[in-house]
Amino acid sequence: MSHKKYAIGVDMGGTYTKFGLVDDQGTITRAQQIRTDSYRSPEDFVAALSLHLQSIVDYHDQDHTITGIGIGAPNANYHTGTIDRAANLPWRTYIPLRDMVASAMNIKTVITNDAKAAALGEMQFGVAKGMKDFIVVTLGTGIGSGIVSNGQLIYGHDGMAGEVGHIIAKPNGRPCGCGRKGCLETYASATGILNTAQKIMLANNLVPFENSQAITDAAMMGNPMALEIFNQTGKVLGKVLAHVHTVISPEAIIFFGGLANARDYLLVPTQKAFEEELLFVYKERKPQFLISALQHRNAAILGAAALVF
Amino acid sequence: MSHKKYAIGVDMGGTYTKFGLVDDQGTITRAQQIRTDSYRSPEDFVAALSLHLQSIVDYHDQDHTITGIGIGAPNANYHTGTIDRAANLPWRTYIPLRDMVASAMNIKTVITNDAKAAALGEMQFGVAKGMKDFIVVTLGTGIGSGIVSNGQLIYGHDGMAGEVGHIIAKPNGRPCGCGRKGCLETYASATGILNTAQKIMLANNLVPFENSQAITDAAMMGNPMALEIFNQTGKVLGKVLAHVHTVISPEAIIFFGGLANARDYLLVPTQKAFEEELLFVYKERKPQFLISALQHRNAAILGAAALVF
């Protein structure tokens, strides 16, 4: 009889919700997905999700009880267990998701937002194993972060800590969805870099890139415009990260999400700008710049399960 | 027989080192001080300090053992137990202070920097009692901070977290002692506000203020220049604090140190700028702006003792 622990990890996104059974070594079995956007209401969604989760529980060897269900979801709040008007979900309402799932399944359920789940996943199964102070920066459609300090996730008093995508990178800069101007994510998210790219390409009478992956592909071919786009983006990202570093002094800054696929094309200029901006006291023990180890491994399911462990 | 716990708190400054016996209710007895700057070397200083601390130990009722010695000192590092080239101490060397005091006294000794000690003091004895997420901002000659998240002090991997005085408030702004430009403390420390004051007063052909207390005194008399100086300072401070808030989302921002004596003259414009800059998700549960409760109560001795408790 094994002494492994098991949890169910749920990665809830706007289009798909993925889930699976995760053991404490990070192995996922019985991974499945349903379409989030094919349900008319959160209640219908939870009913369908619970049926699938129950089949995982029923199938699971009775000797190994499942410790809990962890859910990573947009705008999810660990403290309240709710999702509040998430822009990326089909229902723009207040959803008490944790309690809905817990009462349907009768299993302890915890939720948090995607970026915080990613940080926990990285600590349990990824490049942050053994680290006590690090930050995972998620570079996707927007920018989020999960900050671990002294081995614990920083939630803040309201569960909303770590919204580094909304630190003002340029006063009076690009308009942001949040209603302010110059937020980091208007420059350094997948959407932000595409915006920078279009400006540079149009100014040079060149055909715009289709998406951020196309900029990475062009950089790999040595395209000087693509390299310049990454340079400009890294400059903005590195400076803001130097300020974040000043607050929490992590030993590693770990990049996750679509734009992290650009690897050194983005990381080298980011680290350069970061170090130029860094206070001298941090220069002796500079943080490592790393790419997530879970990037292509159902990271969000692992991270959600890590919430339980 | 009482069940109180006791610790010795030591507040080491560049000119004076103050210390006393502190119980877990925050009562200080046998408070004394020696002049830090009258010793030729750290070794001489520790020898003298230890004699005084020993007399406190010897005098202390043998039924109540002393749990430890806590020291708050400039540039002190909790992890390494050392002070590294503190600009404000008479000896600009690397001082393994924790181990020096521990071996002289044979009592468990811990050290940290002044701002972090202040945060612990505030949590144990001051306005942050019962809070788990808050930041103490020390507005003195420089600006420091002690950040508590989930009930724990954030040290960072190197013990150097929380140097918020060196977040760049204005790119290419005033030169800072750290070698960079535009750091928050060049605007919002006691030195920074005096600099702002002199600029405003000279531009208006008025006699400069002598020190930051004089600006507060003038504001209390309704002096419009003094009020304008606080407005300008609060604008810079509030914006940077909004960025810090985005990282850690505390339930309170607590001000400590000389400039905190200006109270609402500084806090009202700071809070106004803070709220203007704040991301909407934080607006429902905005942090409280508070003045330290230990401001005039040997806070640093209490904070240093709180390190032990």
C-alpha cells in the first residue's frame, strides 16, 4: 500500500475547465476537460463539473483518500472562496465557487487565482522546489503574479496581493482595461507586446505580427524588428520588477505563460534593465531569472492541486 | 509567581544605544543608554554594552528567566546576524553583532533593522495588534519599512526586503545617496521634505525652514507654504505607496518616525494621492492610514524585544 497523497486539481478558464487527479509527486492521471462556456449559469457549470469530479473520486482506489479539491480560476479569492465579476468568464456575476463545489462534492475545497496557483505549483513540483522567497510572474493576456515569502503565499488582507500587472510602468502611458494609464500589462503582456510590435512595424511600413508567438518566431530567425520589440518590452518589465524586488527581495523571478516562451529574447533585456534599476544592496545576491518548469505540463492543474497539499 | 515573559530590547543608533528589560505586555523597566560613538571599535562597544546588559540580567528576579536579547540596528540583517557598512554607525565595517553579543552574554540574541523591529513592535504592542497584513513606513532621515504578511515579517531571501525608500518615485529625479536618481526618500523623508521646502521657500523669497519639525509647526499655524510642501510630499509618497500596496495588499499603512509627527498635514494628501493611484479592486477594502502608537514610547526598544517574543 502506497503512502502517496492525492488531490484533485481544477484549472478553470474562460473557454475550458481542465481537471485531473494529482499525486504529491506531481503526476496527473485521469485528466479531462469540459467547456466552461457551454453552461448557461455557474450552477449548471458546477453541476456538470461535479459529475466529472465524482467519477474521478469513484474510480479512485479507496485506500487512497483524496485530501481535497484545489481550483485555480480567474479573479478567485482564497479568503472568501468566491469569484467576483471575472472579465474572462462567461458569467459576470459573484460566484461562491468554493462552497458550491464543496457542498456538491462533500470534499474540502480551496480556490485561488491562476497566478497564485502557479506559484504553489512551482514550489511543489517546479523550479522553485526548496525556495522560500520567489515570485512567479504570469505573462499572458494580462500579467499576474504569485508571491511566496518565507515559504508562504502572500495573499494580502483581502486576497488580492500581487497584481503587479497594474503597477504603473509609465505615467500617462497606454490606457489600461482597469481605467488607469500606463499599467505594466499594457506593455509587457502578450497583448501589450503585440501593441508595441504593431507600432514599430507600422512606423517601418512592415506587415504587423499576428500574435506574440509570431514575434518570438521572428526573433528566432534573427529578425531585427522582433529583437527590438523584445528589447523595448524587457526595458519596461525589468524596471517594474526592480521595484517589486525592492519590496519582497525574492531569490528567483520565475516567468510563466505564453510570452515566457520567448525565453532569452525577453529575459535578457528584462534582466539587463532590472539590474540597471536595482538598488546596490541587492547586487551581491541578485535573484535568478528562470522560466517555469511547468510551462507545458498542465501547470494550472498541478498548481491547483498544490493548494491542497 | 507571575507568568510574564521577559526580553531585553536594544535600540542601537549612530549616537546612542538604548536598552531595557521588556515584558510581554510592553512595559519597559531599567531603561538605560550608552553613547555608541564613544567606542573606538565594535569590540569595545560590545564589551561595554554587555556589562550593562549583564547588570540587567543579574538584577532581574531569578524566577523569571529572560527569553532573549533583541537588537534593532541600522542595516542589520536578521538572516546573517550582521551589520554591513552602516552609513549611520561610527564604524563602517562588517560587524557580526548577533554572535558577538550572544557569546558575551550567553543568551539567545536576534537582530534586525530598525524598520522591521518597528513593525514587530507595532504588531505586539501598538496599533497593529491583531493584524496579519500591514506595513510600517518609517519616515526619518531616510525611509524604511517593515512589512508583515500573514502575521510574519517579510525578510526576503537576503534579509533585505522592504527598502521602499529606494523605489524610484520620479525617473531622473533628485540624486539619492544610493547612487541612483528619484528615490522616494529624496522626496518624502525628513531630509527630502526639507529639500522640497527650501526650493519652494527660495522661489518665493522666503526664509527656509530649519528642519522638518519647523514645517509641521508652520502648518499648524496655517502657513500656506507649509501646507503646499506637505501636499507636494504627500503626492509623491501616496503614489509610491499605491504601488507597494499592489504587491502586498495590507490592511493598514502605519507611519512612524519624525515626519509622522506631521500627522494629517502629511497623511491627508498622501491618502488622497494613494487612492487616486489605487487599482479599483482595492477600493472596496482600502487600507487604513495610521500613525504608530509607539511613536513616543521607546518604540525601538519595544520592537527589538518583540523580535524575541
